Amino acid sequence: MKGYLQVYTGNGKGKTTAALGLAIRAVGAGMKVFIAQFVKGMHYSELDALKRYSDMITIKQFGRSSFIHSNPEKEDIEKARKGLKEVERILKSGDYPIVILDEANIALYFNLFTVEELIDAISKRAFNVEVVVTGRYAPKKLIEYADLVTEMVEIKHYYKNGIVARKGIEK
């Protein structure tokens, strides 16, 4: 089966959640999944949940902590670039029919690597590999290259009423 490139972007909530849902569906179909989390280095509840599928889902973080309210440091750039190199190898191998690049759009936004480098890595993937790229601010070049693009649009969000991220819902 031919693999396609999906991009989940936009300012609305649910990009990572949608990608994780696809991962669970893939596991149900007997497919192995690799999830690379860019920018993220903190603990999120999905890490605990995905441990239950550790025979089918591999997840790696290529970030230290969230710097989205400041500028990335040299170590943030190094971790993201190292992650992209590892992802390129995994994409070429074909060992994982589903590869999720969580928050790769944010890595692009903060210039941790370029859209050309990301597209180059994706273009070298094995025929059967489906790639999902998440994160707001998907660049036009990636959107044009993708086969499927879903934009999550925020209509209303309780953050605006002072509600912070809740365990099991947003983190």
C-alpha cells in the first residue's frame, strides 16, 4: 500500500490527538508506528498510555522542554536536527508503516531545521510509509507538498477564560 503525507495544522486544539488516534487505529490493523516528538521533552500523559503499545509503537522525544515562549537554544537545535536524521533513517527503512512527526511544524517555525530538509527526508521514505506532520504554522511549501492537509480551527477555547492545561485532556 502506498504511503501518503498528511499534515495536521492550525491554531485549534487536536492535532497531536488526531495523530495519536491514527496511531491507535494503525496498531489495531497490525501496523508498527514510530512517533518523533519535536520540541517536546516534557512528560505528557500520552507517553504513559503509549507504553501499553510498546511492542507496536516507538516514541522518541527530540526536545528538552517547551521553549515556545522564548527562543530556542543551541541544544534545542541540536536535538531537533539529530531527531530529523534519525527520522530520515526510519523513513527509508520502511520498518514503520506509520511515522508521526509531532510538532515538526513548530520545529520549522523556530528554524530548528528547514522545510527543505524535512521534505527531503520525507521524499526518501519507503513506498509503504505514511507520514503525519503535526503542529501549527505549517509552511506553504509543506502544505503544497502534502497529500492531505487538515486545519484545526479554534472557534472557542476555555484557555481564554483562564483554564490551564489539564492532565489527561491537554497534557
